[in-house]
Amino acid sequence: REMPMKDTNRVMQSYGRCCASAAFFDDFYATFLASSPAVRDKFVKTDMVAQKQLLRAGILNLVMFARGMPDTKLQALGKSHSRAHLDIRPELYDLWIAALLKTIRQHDRQLEQLDLEAWQVVLNKGIDVIKSHY
């Protein structure tokens, strides 16, 4: 189903405020890596500078998909993160979403409950596509 544009607009504005905060991506990874040893293990050999750029683009891809763009990039992410490749178990995405929402709450000073709800809808819509490849 098509998502109301106001939801994705709320998310885009909130994301813009988060990206304006220099520590946003560092704080996200600090929170995410602290959430589980299984998460930490996945990032042992990761170039975190490059990873933060991938995350910046990845969140944008989730928003664009929720806005009605084709899911091509999310399908590719699903394949690269599947059991056969990076082996990212579906429950790890729940930790990812929780860490992201916590970091958004810390960095978006104008965040309202409706923004948070819009974030959850937008993220889950795209993450479900990625999980489906596992």
C-alpha cells in the first residue's frame, strides 16, 4: 500500500536534522554495537568510516522506497545480507531499528511522537523487504 506522503516528509525532515548533528552516525553505531555480541561480531573487520557512508545512503534508500521508488536497492541489500552472504539474521534488524530510533530520539531535538511513528512505519516497510531474502 502507498504510504501517506506526510509520513515520509516527516521522516525526511527528521533525518535532515539528525544528519546535521555531527555525532549522529557515531552514536548510532555505538548504540547498535552495544546492543548484542552478535552485532559486534558482524563488524569486527568493517571499515567504519565507509560503513557510516553506507548507512547514510541506506536510510535514504529506505525512505525513498517508502515514498514509492522501486525496491531495487533494497533487493540488492537483501541479497548481500542473506544467509548465503553476510548472514544477517532477521532478528538483528530489530536491534538495528531499535538502535536507530534511540539515536534519532537523542539527536532530533524537534522530534514529536508522530515523527517517531512515521519512522517506524518507513523503516519496517523497507526492512521487511531485506529480511525476506534471508
